Amino acid sequence: MTRYYFGTGEEGLGYYRDLRQRRPDRPVKPPEPVPPAGPLVEEVEPRYAELPAYAARYLEEPWNSLVRT
């Protein structure tokens, strides 16, 4: 970012570039993208964790018996 200061320079009162500040570096071109070596998506077999006993009972009970009125 170029910085300026307000002062009286060679051309009179006004804004001047601050020469004490470093000039911004030139933008670097991003590297060329490398094509992926393998497929972007890989299908896997789902693995299910063993449910705790209370959760297994909850799933095995009929839903209407879970609702208590």
C-alpha cells in the first residue's frame, strides 16, 4: 500500500508519496495448478459403530410405545 503525507513539497501544499516507505512488491504470479494424481472422490464402504445397549433398545422398541400420555 502506498503511503502519502500532507506537506509542502516542490509543487506546494498537498499530498506527497512518503519516500521513506518501501514500495510494494510486484504481484507474484500464482504457480500453475498441478493436476491431481488420482480420483477426486473415492467411494468407501460405510462402517457403523456398535450402539450402546440403551440406544439399541430404543431403536428396537415400537415408536408408539415410546410416547407416553
